[in-house]
Amino acid sequence: MALLLGINVWISVVLLPAVFVGAMHGFRFGVVMLPLAVLAWGLVRGGEAVLLGVFPATILFPVAMTPAMGSSHVYGPLRFMLVVVGVVAYLFGVSFFATFHEPPAPRSVRTLTSAQTGRPPRWRRRERVYWMLVGLSVVTPGILLSWVLFEPSIQSYLEQMYPGRLALMTTMLAVGAIVLYLGIYHYLFLGVLRPHRTGDRDIVVMLARASSDAKVGKPRTRFYLGVLVALAAMFALTLARHL
């Protein structure tokens, strides 16, 4: 599944635009094929960091070498929406299959009393907030990129300010929109979810205090080092007296 979704992203974002603008000659052909090699490497090694980090980053290399691949005349509104759907499907698919692991079978099963009462209202409210954040995390980059790529006023302004470099400046603005979204995602979306991802606050504080108390009561490395130095000094003093 990850292979098919990754190939779809590579074809729609790299291969078809490269063929359309004629960026398949010389060393540019190797740059176009680089994301496909990284995808294969990530699938063989099974690395989540490669599939979710390195592969999407290498997709930008061909666009950086040939900015015309990211211009608005390559991506129409309909094709842009299809590309967005393909990229989102790849990210969600790889995230699910890379992090989902079947737990081992339990030795015994017992029905909890709380499981029969249904979810409390506060957990239902939290679930609605989670789904809202997921939807915003998908819609926000699409809105930013569509505004940069297809807004007529922005395109006309760039054409007036940078004649002959419209494709380059449009691609730079698109990359800037992606960077802006990553910052928003890290500090806003993940910032809201971080307390919930790390567990209940009271339990986390209690475990942190217990861990800190255990570290205070446990001898540290410097203690053992001091004991070794003292024993070595005593051994040296004994040799000095009897030799």
C-alpha cells in the first residue's frame, strides 16, 4: 500500500511535471529518479523517518532544480486537488501502517466495569476536537498553496515585480507556504495535542515525581567513581608502607 501511494505521489508531483516542462535530460533525470530510490530504500528498511521525512523532502529537489515544475500553468485547480488528495492519502497511510502494531495476545481477558457505561462526555468532546484538528491540518496547507498558486492578484503582482521569473517566484512562495504551515502545525496543532498524547496530567506528574525520587535514592556514577579512587589510594598507601 505504501509503495503504491508513494509511486502515485512521485508520478503526480515529480514525473508528470518534469515531462511537461522537459526536465528529463542530463543530470536532471537522476534528480527526478532520486525520490523513487529513497522510497524504495525506506520500504526495504522499514524506516518511518525515511518514508515520512526524507522521501517528501527529496520530492522538492527536482522542483528546486526546475522551478517551472511548480508553476500554476502546470497545476490546474482540478489537478492540484487530486495531487493534494494523493499526498494526504500517502501521509495518512504510511503513518498508520508504520505506527500500527498488533499487540500480543493477552493471557487472560476481563471486562472492565467502566467499559459498560460508555464514554464520558469529556472524552466525546475531546474526540470531536481531535477530528477537527485533523481536518484543519489537511485543509490549511491546501488553502495556503491554492492561494499562492491560483490567486490572480498574486500571480499578476509577481509577474509585474519579477518579469520572466514568475515560475521561480511562485515556487519560492509555495515552499514558503509549506514552511509556514509546518511551523503552524508544530506549535499549534501538536501544541494542543501534546498534553493529550503524553497521557493524563496528574498521572504524568506522579510518575515524574516517583522517577525523580528513585534517582535521588539510587547511587550515581560519581559515587562509584569516588569509591574506586578511594580504594586505589588505599592500595597505593599500603604498597608505599610495605615496599
